[in-house]
Amino acid sequence: MKQFSYVIKDELGIHARPAGLFAKTAKSFADTTVSITANGKTVNAGQLMKLMGLGVKQGTEVTITCEGANEEAAAAGMQAFLEANL
């Protein structure tokens, strides 16, 4: 299991466009489950509606957890996505 935390910098938080891209990125890692924890709730990062339901705003710290065969690549990929987009 690989895990890291990130503070959301985007002034709109995780809103529709980046959430869709985030979910697509999370689903792209075969044999690996990517989850996100924010505001005391944990959801599968590949499920767009659940991701949007977290209500992540600017300044919120999120924790990304990657479990599975490609967890190293998934963690690196998700961290790169967050730094580039959120």
C-alpha cells in the first residue's frame, strides 16, 4: 500500500472538470485500487459522483491510497496529476 497527502490549491477545489480527469486517471492503473480520503470520508477515486460528493474545497488536505499490483506507478501518477491540476 502506498499513501500520500496533498493540500488542494485550486481555488474551486475538486470541481467537475478536474474531478472527471482525476477519476479517469485513477481508473487507468490496472490491478490497483485508488482511494481518496477527505473530510473524514473515503471513496474510490475512480467513481466520479462519489468523488464529487466529498465536497473538497481549496485548502483541504486529501490522502490518496493506492493498493495493488501497480501501486508505485499509481501513487506517482496520482501525485503528478494533483500537482499539475489541483
